[in-house]
Amino acid sequence: MNLAITKALAGFLLMSNLSGSAFAASDALLPARDSFNVSMTAYNAVVEQTDSDPSITASGAYSDSDVVAARSKDLAEKLPFGTVIQIVPDSSTSTTCGLSVVEDQIGLRVIADSMHPRKRNQIDVLLDAGSRVSVGGKNTNPAIALGVCKGVEVRIVGKVDVAHMPRNQAELKKVLGEQLLAIKK
């Protein structure tokens, strides 16, 4: 990728619509270092779904529902803490999951938490426990609305230091843009 394309991509990331669909046309522009298919679920930072301190992830980072994701322990080598992922449903993504209902809440994610050892080949996206989405005329927690999605493509698009993890999608996109520019220097 030449410097002009890299700068254009970084500018696009910074100027993109942050409230739009997580699976917009911009997805093709993020350079994937590696990708693979996983099952995807969601969770909330509450004691019933985490441990005795739901505000802190397994990596020591703050449990920020705008950017955090967990991975099953078997994916620790592929997705170490700090890995930035982009979630892209493909044609084999389960049509029974509620991804279309919560896709605007997913965006890019930083792997900063881990799942129970019994889970395999799975990511778990942290969503806001206080948020609600409408499913069939009922308001429900987005983690429940998502359910289990199979065949979700995960693209590795960057790396951040979890000790200084971005707090929202805009900060995360800015860091990724800076990383792209640094590669060409």
C-alpha cells in the first residue's frame, strides 16, 4: 500500500460515520492481517456474567462496553490481549442470531477479556447492560437479542496497549489510523 492510499485510509477512518452500521462499505478498506470464522455471543459487565469485579477485564483493562471483546482461551495465540478486531458476517453467518438488531453497537473491538475454559472458537462482545433494543415489539438487552451467531468472520486489523486502551470507537479508529501511517514511515 503506498503512502497516499495509507493517508486516505487513515483520513477515512477518522472521518467515517461512527454511528453508522458496523458492517458498512468501509469494512473492505481495513487491512486484515489475518481472519477466521468463529461463533459470536455478547455479555454484560455484571457479576452474574463475569466475576466478582465486572468493571475490570482479564487483561486488567476497564470493562468498556464500547470497545471490549472477550475470546475463548483456545484463541489466545491468535487473539492476544490488545488485538483489534473487525467483525464481519459472511454468507454462512447464522440467520437465527440477532446480529442485524445490534450491529450498530458492535463496531471495532479490542480483545481485553477471556471466556470460560469450556468455550471454544468463540468471541464474546461486551455490550451495555443498560441499553435496550427492540425485538418483535419488545425491548430487551442487546446481549440477549444477539444470541449465538455462527460463521462470523473476525479480521485482525491492529493492536493496542490495553493499559492505555481507547475508550470509544472514535479513539480506537484514530489509533488505528496512526498505526497505518507509522507503518509507511
